[in-house]
Amino acid sequence: MVDLTLTDEQKDLREMAHNFAEKEIRKVAWEYDRDATWPQDIVEKAWEVGLMNAELPEEYGGPGLDMLSGCLIEEEMGWGCSGIGTSLMANGLAATPVVLGGSDDVKKKYLGMLTEEPKLASFCLTEPDAGSDVGGMKTRAVKQGDKYVISGSKCFITNGSHASLYTVYAKTDPDAGHRGISAFVIPRDADGVSVDKKEDKLGQRASDTAVLHLDDVKLPKANLLAGEGAGFKLAMETFNQTRPDIAASAAGVMRRALDESVAYAKERKAFGVAIGQHQLVQWMLAEMAIRLEATRLLYLKAAYNLDRGVRDPIVSSYAKAFGADAAMQTTVDAVQIFGGNGYVKEYPVEKLMRDAKVLQIYEGTSQIQRLVIARNLLS
Ligand SMILES: Cc1cc2nc3c(=O)[nH]c(=O)nc-3n(C[C@H](O)[C@H](O)[C@H](O)COP(=O)(O)OP(=O)(O)OC[C@H]3O[C@@H](n4cnc5c(N)ncnc54)[C@H](O)[C@@H]3O)c2cc1C
């Protein structure tokens, strides 16, 4: 029998996350978006109440929550503001390769940094000439004695300007394609690390997106994660765990779009009745609700699998691809329901539409998710 009932702990956590999103995020989200302000105070409060680093293991100071609980938090943050939600959740993406591939000492040191103070970490895979095509990366890590020397640049790095540590992918063997990629954990204060170019974005403007430069950064061998040449596999295993979070964030954005649209459809009148009385508006509302529910079921299944040790990247890709596309269509429909008001910043839904777009781009575009799925079908 399939049981979709949440435990009492999960329900309490979701309620706590929702109250946080309502009180601390929703009321300020539009100002943060307008000014592209970094939400430092919200990061500190979220860390304080335990809404960050949800899945970090207890032995390294984290709450050790299951994946499903992490997704429930993510949906509520997405409902409040997916830009601020991305800032809060990026530690999970950056820390997962350390959890999966770090030695006990490395985990104690670097995961401990995140759980002892409200510090941030960034996941650094993308380069100017290597986004979807990860194997095209040019960042190099060269072994010299008991150290690696790393040089290159990473772009579009979430929380890059504010992070205290980076998980960075670099080629240890430039001729070996994906098998030549290795992953490292690099502290911000290492010589040769610098950050610039905060991006001025379409949406999720409260999240920081920056460029990371590594100029002959010398790292102890111990900072290599999962062994030489294991970086690509580690990145894919990480995405398998984090893509359900993106689907959950998409569900949050959709839920918000639906809440706003239902309220508006009851209030706004056209042809003598509330627009919610017109069947074509009802159609859009119903489609929004169906997409939201289907996204929820997909992220729940993906998280449920992970929590039971079933490693099925396809379900994570289903959840990410469907959820991101569903959030995009749903927020476009929300703007449509608001008519002209939907197109201006005085009303809430244009921000949701701008925010939703990146869900189809980061952590593997919607096209790349389909490639993963199709390759699996054909293999
Ligand atoms: C706000 C934001 C935050 C981000 N945060 C991070 C982060 O924290 N860390 C990080 O490492 N990266 C991050 N990224 C980068 C993101 O993961 C990449 O932008 C994404 O993987 C796409 O890579 P690209 O931009 O190089 O596009 P490209 O790879 O150049 O793709 C361009 C288009 O071509 C399509 N395409 C490419 N190859 C194929 C193919 N084989 N078949 C079909 N279609 C294809 C893509 O789907 C896309 O539509 C972030 C990006 C943004 C915008």
C-alpha cells in the first residue's frame, strides 16, 4: 500500500517553515527583488531556527533530516520567495558532494563550518564555456607533491559572493573527458580565491549569482572529494539528491501563483460577474491545481526513494523537469488571469513568472533532464 501521510514531525516542520515564509519572507520579498538585495538577516534567522542545512548528518552537527522533510521546507520557501529560498537552500547543493565524497576529517571541518555558524557554501560546476556540456570545463587541478594547484573560473555561482567555502570541479586529466573531472572543497580564505561580477538577473533577484576565480590555489590532497576522476559521478549523484528540492521549490512557486490567482479571480469583475465565473478562467485555475499536485507527487516519490536508499536519478529528473515546466506555465497563466494588472510590478504575479524561469535552467536544463530520461529509456 502506498501511504502519503506525513509524520507528525514532518507536519510540524512544514508548519514552522510556512510560518517563517509568511512572517519573515513574504512581506519583504518584493523589496528584495526590486533592489536585488542580499537577504543576510533572513539567512541568519533561517539558520537560527533550523531551516538551513536540513539534510546534513547529525554526526557533523546538522539536523539529519530526511530528504522528504528537506523538500517540505523547500516548498514553503518557494511559496515565500524562491529567490530567497535558493539562497537558503544552496548549502544543501554545495554540501552534498562533501557528505558523499569527503573523508571524516574533511566532513568534520567543512560541514562543521556550516552547522556552527550561519555560513554559506557554493557548488561550482558551470564555466563560461561549459554549462550543460560539463566535460568541456577548462578549470585545471594539477598535482604537485602533496598538494593540488587549481586554476580557472566558474560562473553563475549561487551565493558565490557570500560563501565561506566552495565545492569546485576541475580537470585532473584533461584528455579523459568526464572521467578526468575531480571535485575539491576549497575554503574562501585560500590564497588565489576571488569573486566578482554579481549578475543582474531577470528573476530570483534576492539570490546572489557570481563569478569565482581560482588563481593557482594550493590545496592539501585531503580536500579532494571521492578520489581522482570521480568528480562527474559525484556531481550527478549530488543532482540526483537535489533535483527533487527544485521540484519542491517549483511546487511552492505554483502554490503561491494559485493562491494569488484564486483570490483575484473571486474579486475581479468582468461582464458583470467575478472572472472566476468564466469557464476559461476556471480552466486555467484547474490546470494550475493539477500541475501543482502532480509536481508534489513526483517530488514526494523522488524523496521517498532517496530516503529508502533507492538511487533512481530518473525519478529525480522527472520531478525536476515536470516541476520546472509546470511552474513556468502556471506563473504565465497567473499573469494571464491578472490581465493587465498581471504585467505590472504593483501586483504579485509577474515576479513569480520571472522567478520560475530559472527553475528550467539551473541544476540541468529542461532539455538536459529529457536527455537523461531518454538515454535511460534507450540504454
Ligand atoms: C540564477 C542561476 C544560478 C545558477 N547557479 C549555479 C550554481 O550554483 N552552480 C553552478 O555550477 N551553476 C549554476 N548555474 C548555471 C546553470 O546550471 C547553467 O546555466 C545550466 O546548466 C545551463 O548551462 P549554460 O548556461 O551554459 O547553457 P548551455 O549549456 O549553453 O545551453 C544553452 C541551451 O542549449 C540547450 N542544450 C545544450 N546542450 C543540449 C543538448 N545536448 N541537447 C539539447 N539541448 C541542449 C540547453 O538546454 C539550453 O536551452 C546557475 C545559473 C543561473 C541562471
